[in-house]
Amino acid sequence: MSASEKKHDYHLVDPSPWPIYTSFATLVLAVGSIYYFHSKVMWAMILGLALVCYGAFMWFRDVVIEAEHQRPSYTSCSNSS
């Protein structure tokens, strides 16, 4: 079997750090919103919103890169000897 041979009819994407990052950013946004509702201090809510926007931008950027070039790279080191 060659490496380019298609083994199935569906596309499997590479693992991405953005879903877990965006979920933590959403948690920060939720906690910041609750903090704002109780104490009228807005900095945590704005931080959470900025983190969610950044995570969404980076996630969709990787979707476009994968659609055009098939593979974003998250590792910078290699194990070649």
C-alpha cells in the first residue's frame, strides 16, 4: 500500500489547538461577564471577548490554510537524526 492511496471516503483533519483554546477563552468570557454583572468591573469580560475573537480568527485561518494547502504545521522541531 502506498502512502498516497486513499483508504476511506472521508477527510480526517489534523489535531488543532484552537478548540481547547477557544473553550478556555469562552470560560474566561463567561466568568468575566458574571463578574461584570455583580461588580460592574468590565476588564475580565473584555479580556474574554478578545481571547474568543483571537481564537476564532486563528481557527478559521487554519481552516483556510488547510483548504488551500492541506496542512498547517504546529510543531517546530523534528526528530530527524
